[in-house]
Amino acid sequence: MLIPEIEAFEERAAIAEYDGGLSRAAAEDLAARQQGFRDRDQYWQWLADYVVARRLP
């Protein structure tokens, strides 16, 4: 089961965007893949589902 590390995701995306010159979308895709998600859409969907259900999927 994938459990996102939100702080690590945000930090990695920020570094990739500002230091790496990636777009925000590409930086979030990279950060999501580093946590085992397909892309940022899957990452954010996982978090949305968790918030709505208030339990791990």
C-alpha cells in the first residue's frame, strides 16, 4: 500500500522546480514517482480519497 509523505513530496517538487528548472507539473510528477505513484494525478487522487474516506484506501 502506498502512503504518501506529503512533506517529502512538496520539498522534492520545489527543488525540482526551482533548482532543476522543471515546470510545476513535471516536478510534481517526479516527486510522485519517487514515492511509487504513477504521476501527480494518482498522488493527489490518493490524498483526496483518503480525506473523503478518513481512512487508508
